[in-house]
Amino acid sequence: MVDEEHDTSFKQEEGFIYQARDLAVVRGKMEAAAVVLASATPSLESLRNAETGRYRWLRLTDRHGVAVLPQIDLIDLRETPLETGRWLSPPLVEAVSETLARGEQALLFLNRRGYAPLVLCRACGERLTAPDTDSWLVEHRYTGRLVCHLTGFSMAKPKACPHCGAIDSLVSVGPGVERVEEEARALFPEARVAVFSSDTVFDAQAARQLVESMAAGEIDILVATQAAAKGHNFPNLTLVGVVDADLGLRGGDLRAAERTYQLLAQATGRAGRHDRPGRALVQTYAPDHAVMQALAAQDRDAFVAAEMAERELAGLPPFGRLGAVIVSSENPQALEAFVRDMAAAAPNAEGLEVYGPADAPLSLVRGRRRKRFLVRADRTVDLSAYMAAWRARVRPPASVRVVIDMDPYSFL
């Protein structure tokens, strides 16, 4: 059984690269065993397999017991702008206040750890990044440190800008859950506020204790990342406020809309899971986006149909296949020369396109420069064989590392 089969954490992207969900299906076939892929928001790949008859589809159309789906309303932040230095809009603040007055609980959802995702210098404009890495340093105010969530690098927040030396010039930009917690405590000083994220809950026991405290009514406002968005049942939780619904839509990830819908549907679904009706308020600057419209209408089928149509037109998964080649080196000249040779060595094939080489979005990680190729192939093409044949045509120098990722989920 693979619970939350849509979750991207099932894709292992370092060392031996594989998709655990797909590996479970292969193992089940080898053992002649039943495989259950469970999710309230299935991946498009699994839905496509169900639609075409490869998988048996068991649909649960109702919530357990008397619970009904929450009412979901969009807060258009263009018409209801946030106050300076605030991240909770007036309608959301009012809804939280009404919820607390009724003796019920609220969840403020923001899928971003720490206090602020970016620290920059007002004097010179420098954005603080990890050494030898393009990843921004995230401020964690609980510990007073700046942390790279990609490499694990950590440092105490300096008094002066490391670039220009200006004193007290570093400012925190944007919200993380710690900052939302700070605002919630200021707005509702009598409320009991807690944070649920991987930075505050370090192991299964701590997570269990926090969940039990929430279920027992010992917490009034829970500020949480996706750690609390799935699988938890809080009987007295009737309001979910999504602080930044547009967060997952940024960037060039082909699954951005799918992932955002899945995450927001799971998060808003925490409200009203018992005998009291639930409500969700979603703060967004893009209320007309297909994801937001489908979420508000609670029309998953319409969203899936539209997303499937776009993927089919582009020949993207689940209607096509993707393969990625990530090439890295500490020597920029050697890297550039090798990717040119590799591009020239790409075999010709019908039903297949090779894009690149291009700089990876994070072009520097742990001192290594990175370039990427992306290969799109029709379902009729044996993409694995193509990638193996291409790889066999080139021999990288010792300073260059080549990684092939079939069906990539990350495009960093």
C-alpha cells in the first residue's frame, strides 16, 4: 500500500534514482500481489492509468460519517491588499477572530519553513546565499541562524552585511511560518499558538504529541507547513487560512499547477472533518487561475480534465515521457566543453526532442556548476534505451559528473 501516492517525496533524486510508487507497482507485479495506491488527490499518472483500465479505480465520494467538505472562498489580495508588514488579510483575521470566539480552532497554512525566505542588504542589495551555492539563505528566528535548505549550511545571522560591511542593514523579506506565528500572536494575544513544521517537530514522537495537543483542544491557532496538511483529523478545527496560495505556481515546473491543487485541496480539507461545518479562506493574487477556480468550486474533475488536455497537447507526462541529464563540474571550462560535445553526440530519433544544454535554475551547488538537458519523448519511444545509447557515446573527463534522471520531478 502506497498512501498519499501523489506525494513527490516518493521520488528519490540522489544516489540511486527511482520513484517508490512505481517501484511498488513493479514489485507487486513480480510478486503477483495487490497494490493499493491511495490518495484524495491522485497524480495525473495514476489517474491516466485508471482511466485507460490499467488500474482498477475505487472512488470514495463522501466523507466519513456526517462530515461534509468545507466551504472554500478566495480572498483576492489585489482588491483586499495586505497592510504593510502584515501577511494576514483583514477578512482572514476577522474569520479567525470569529472562529476563536466560538471556541473552535484555526489553522494558518504556509508551506515555507523558517521566518523569512530571503535576507538582503538595504545598503548594497546583496541577497545572502550559501557558500558556493545559488540557494538563498532562509532566516530562522527561533535559532537566530541563516540556513540553506538545499545543502544544510547554517550560520549565525551577522550584524553586518558580509558583502559591503554595512551595520544593521540586513532585512528579512517575505513570510515563513515563524513570521506568521509572530503576527498571529500579536493579533490574538490570548490565543494559544503553535507551529507545526519540520523545524519545530523533529521526530515522530514530537509530531504525535503536537497532534494530540491539537486534537485535545490545547491549541487555538496552528501555524503549519505541509507537515500538517495531510492525514490529520482535528475534530474542533473549523477554519483553514491559506496565507500564500500562489507560492507553488512560481517557476517552470510542468507539475506546478497539479502540485498546488493537490497541496491546497489537502490543506483546506483539514477543516470541518467532524460534526461542525468547516470553512477555508485562500489568499491569492491570481483568483482567476484554473487551480484557484477549481479549488473554490471543489471541482477536481474539471481541473484534471483541463490539465490532462494541456499535457496531451504538449506530449508531456502522462501522455509522453521525460528524461533529464544533469552535468556538473567544479571546472566551468571543462563543463562547457563537455556539454557541447554531449549535445553533438545526441542520437537522432523520431518522436523525441532534446532541449539544452542550459544552465540549471540553481546553476551552482556546493561549488559545482550545473548544466541540464531535457528530453521529451512520445510513449512509443523507448526513452530508457535512447538515454543509455546517448550516454554510451560520450566519455566525461574525471572532473565532470553526469547524472541521468528518468521521469524527473525536480527541475532545479
